[in-house]
Amino acid sequence: MIHDRTLSLSGERLAAVYRLACRPEEVEARARAICVEQTVEFPEALIDDPAIRAQIIGEIASLAPLDGERFEVVIRYPVEVAGRELTQLINVLFGNVSLQPGVRLHRVRLPESLLRQYRGPRFGAPGLRDRVGVQGRPLLCTAIKPMGRSPEALAALAYRLALGGIDLIKDDHGLADHAFCPFAERVARCAEAVARANRETGGRSLYLPNVTAPADEIVGRARQAKAVGAGGLLVCPGLVGLDALRALADDDALALPILSHPAFQGAYCVNPDAGLSHGVLFGQLNRLAGADAAIFPHWGGRFAFTQAECRDLVDGATCAMGAIRPILPVPAGGLRLERVEELGDFYGRDCILLIGGDLHAQGPDLVATCRRFVARAEAAAGP
Amino acid sequence: MIHDRTLSLSGERLAAVYRLACRPEEVEARARAICVEQTVEFPEALIDDPAIRAQIIGEIASLAPLDGERFEVVIRYPVEVAGRELTQLINVLFGNVSLQPGVRLHRVRLPESLLRQYRGPRFGAPGLRDRVGVQGRPLLCTAIKPMGRSPEALAALAYRLALGGIDLIKDDHGLADHAFCPFAERVARCAEAVARANRETGGRSLYLPNVTAPADEIVGRARQAKAVGAGGLLVCPGLVGLDALRALADDDALALPILSHPAFQGAYCVNPDAGLSHGVLFGQLNRLAGADAAIFPHWGGRFAFTQAECRDLVDGATCAMGAIRPILPVPAGGLRLERVEELGDFYGRDCILLIGGDLHAQGPDLVATCRRFVARAEAAAGP
């Protein structure tokens, strides 16, 4: 081995809370293996620099059984290992161990010094409420769809949704830059349509186009969207990477609210003994990246999240993380209008209710349906 | 509903081969639900435009049992729905269904018209072999590590590895832009060290720095690396998004071989009834994005891939995909020198063998160990 300059880290550490599914006699060795895998990735016995062994490798802070074959292990990593980069922070937390079965990242606890490196959500709940001018009830969201419609038809739809008082009118996440519905034309027409409806109603509905796009086009599309009057952005971090969302959120020339969509992220959470908890994936990581609200499938819709998973998600979206703002959960995924009261009971006022297809199933008068959606949300929120 | 311009697609379709784990009586409804979820995401009965129903929604091409509660379903989507964007192609293949348990994307079959939109690997196996001047045996790779060492120490290590004849000397994927080991300094020193060794040996070892980085810094780091003599790039698409890898691979000003690293991608494949097959995740998607080789944990190392999964990966890395080149599998993950012959038997000559820590466990003369690694690979490949 080569003799080296002296390594001298601060000693400050971040903590990752893992849940391990394994036999009791294996758990300590597995936890120790994670400490090594996520840092030096090198046989400890072959590291001849004691400073690296002492300062770089993760350390087990606690290890406790949850039930017979599940354990909670807290591992602390030096803050310097995560550096100043979200990509590297995620790598330290779950890069290589993602490849091992039976390990799930349940929570992340970051010290102030590290949290200060992230702006987090620019708007969060209060900022979003101010933008749309709505206090005291859940915000309401819907999507323009289905794919296959022309920009004119989608704009006509967006107009009616805004006329009906929906706060956030987003692109369906499948609307990209299609030959049959080009991004530039769709966004310009829809932004104009929502602005026109706002002028008529005095409302402040926002249009949020989908800027999930090739890596070298994301920022350009977002700026183009802002230039024609988009009121926010929809981003799928599973498709573009969480740090691409972070770059949009940090962009002072944009300064637009961001809705995070879970497309292609499901594989991280559907296996309860692997991947990331709902709280980390949709809550904590979205907050670090700077999303203002996180869409996810509420239990009982077309998808299979459980009540407990939805609660865990809300915890991750709102738990203490220094100056990083809480974000709004956006339950979605085949929700029906008749569930507004139940959703209000479950999430309280601080959420965004996203109903898509069911608004169209209520009869031909979409504007009236949207107004009923608003009225139900107001009633559910109470006085 | 709004009357619309006439939709007129080509009728050409791409095919996604899914494996569903469900009860036999559910399988048809689940397959049909995927056709809708991945395209219009809207209740079919509410779509009043017959052109959208006929042309946009996915169609079930076949449905067959694999065993009692597993089925293989082939769904065909219009090529226009995937557009010209890798992000949207992945979204159509597995965006929302990733959130549903019991569905796995097993293979992708893309028509020529769609494949032509992707350059794919710029080098592939023959291009990589030409760059390092090695034919007839597996290429050899190792990583500079452990994290915590200074740029000088890592460069001294890279020098010895190149002197020993390792073809590809990559950064450990945990080396980012750390205060204790800044990217710019590390890359300049290591590139210089490998070039110096090459001058002494007449060899052509390549140094591949890790350019996994914040979204707005990836291209800059790659260009900086190229400017100081890096011979290739290491990228973790799980952390930066597959399309960020694609943007690097397509960049004619870079034109460097790219090694894809699986950090943070494991959750996509560790559950056999969810996520993506190894062949899709590490093979087909890396090829579409333009990686030239894909690192993954070989069975029997520190991770838990099975032999069958490794074979599936090789199939995805090499199966026919129009003009998209095959890529080299890079078995890794705690491999030991004593397994070189077995690896040669399993993968044949067209692979890259990545051994990290075990090269350092063979005694103090690392250069001699590397030369033994080369000799064993030559012997294993036969005459």
C-alpha cells in the first residue's frame, strides 16, 4: 500500500436506518458488510491506513430486532463521504446494497451541516397555497388526457378544468413530445387556455406541463414552459434521475413549483423487504431534490399501496429535516370523487387530491363536476 | 368530449414481454389493464374518439402460462407513443406498472424504425478491443480504491495496475468529488499515471473516471476528464438516469467508451416477480442508452444474482437489436483471481473480468499479481 497524506474528517455523520430480513445469526455480519460496501468497498483487512478504517467506513450505531427475522440497523456514515452531491448521497445510502436482497432503507437522518447543502422545496405547502390562493382545504389536481388528443383538444380540456376551479392542472405523465402532440404546441396552448379561464373566473389555476425529457432537453423545456406561462412543472425523477429534478428546483430563473410523479419508481418500493420505504422514496428524497409535492397511488385505487405505506409516505413527506420544508402528499391512482371525504379524513387538509378519469365519468358537464369536487373538498375540510 | 383532428399513426408497434404473477382467472384483465395504464391511463369506456382507442392503447399480442401462477404476456404499443425519447420509451414500457406488484418486464422487442433513433454503443466489444489492443481473451478491469485515499495515492495505484497490464482501470463508483479527493485532481493525476505506465510498457491501458455527478455537472466532468486524457467513463445510470448516460454516449466531442455501473439499480431486479429482468435492465436498456459494457455482480460473489440471472443478462447484452451493437458483460462483485477459468468457461472470451480487492490480497507485489491475472485470462481463453 501507498503511504498517504493524513485524512482528517470532521467526525460528523449521517444516519441510514435499514431494515434487514435475515436470520438472527447473520444480522451483525450483514450490517458490518453494509458499512464496508457503501464506503470503501474493499476488504477491511487489506486497508493499511488506519485513518481510512476509522474515518471512512460506516459504523453500526444500533441494531435491534423488529420481529423474528427482521431487524432495524442504524448505520452512520461520515458526512464528507456524501460530499455536496445528491447523486453521491443516494449512492452512499443505497447504491450497491440495492443489489442485495433483504435490505431496505427505511429512513434517513441527516445532520444540519449536510441539510444546509440542499435548498429543498422552494414552495412547499404554504408556497403552493399562496400561488393558487387556497387555504383551509386540500388542493385539487387533475391531469389532461388521454394521450392521442391534439394540443387544441387538450387545451380545450384544460380550459374547462380551470373554469371548474381545479387548482393544479397537470399534463398526464405520458404526454411527452409526441409527433401527434408536440410539447411546444401543447404547452403554449394549454397555458393560454388556463390563463384565459383564470381571467374569466378570477381564479389562479396553474398549468403544470410534463418536462420529463432527454437529459439535454429538460432545462430547455422547462424554460420554454415558463416563457409561455406554465405555472409549475411535472417531473418523473424515476425516468430523469432525482438530481435532474434538483437542478430544476434550484434554478432561480425558473422558480416554479414542482410535482414529482412516481413513474418507473415503483420497483423501489413494491417489495417490502428490499428497496426504499415509501417515506424515503416519495417523501425524504423528493424533499432533498426540491419537489413541492409528491404524487403516489393511494390505497384502494388501481395500485397496491397499503394504508400503512401511505402513512409512512406522509411521515417521510413531513418529518423534521432541518430547514428542508415538508411537501404535500398527492394521493392519486384511480381515485373516485366519492372518496373525497375519506381522503380528507386520512390526509387532513395538507394534501393535494388528484382525481383523473373519474371527473369524466360524472356526466357531460365537466365544469360542474369540477365545481362539485371543489365543494366536496371544502365541506370535507370543515369550517 | 372535444372533437379532434384525426389521429393517424403508422400502425407499427414495439413489443414488451411481461411476466405476470397472478391467479389464472385474473391474467387477462391484468394484461388489458397494462395496455391502458401504459398509454391513455383513462377509462376506455370514456374515450369517445375511436381513433385513440384503436391506435394508442396497447394490444395483447399473446398470453401464455409459464407455470401455475405465472404468465407471459406480450403487449404491443404504437412506436409513436414512445416518440424519439429514451425517457418516454422506458415510461411506456414500465412507468406506471412499476408501481404494481407481480409484473416484471422480461424483454423488449423494438422495430427497426425505432431502433434507428438510437445510436447505441459507440464502441461495443470490437471497438473496446481495438482501443486496448487486446483480442482473443477477456478484457481485464479493476478499480482504484479504497475511498479515503488521496489523488496522489490513487494515481500511484493506477500506475501499478497499468504497469501490470490491466486493460481498464476505473474509479471505484464511490469516488465522486470529495473534499478529501477532488474529481479534477484525481482524474488529472490518474490519467497521467496510466499514460506514463503505457509509455513504459507499450501497453494501452485506459483510465475510466467516475462521472456520476449532479445533472448539471455530468457533461462538464466528462469533458474535463477527456481533456486530461481519460480513456473512458464510468457512469451509474441508476443515479443519474439512463438518458444522462445516453447523452454522454451520443456526444461526438467526447466519443469515449462507457462502463455502466449498477449502483442503485438493484431494487429493479432483486424481486423476481417485479421490476425488470436482468437482461432488460443491464443488457437492453444499457445498449439503448449507449453503454459499451455493463458491470454487474456475478453469481457467487458478495451479491445474490443467480447463474440463470447472469445468463439472462448476457442474453440481453447480446441479443439481436437491429444495428444496436452487443455490449460486453462485466462480471464483478467480490470476484477472486482463482475464478478466472470458471468465468472464462461461463462467459467465453467476450466479457470483461472485473476483480477489485482480491488483486490486493495476493501479496505485496501488485504488478506481478496483475500480470498473473493477464496470464490466467490468456490461458483460460485458450489458443
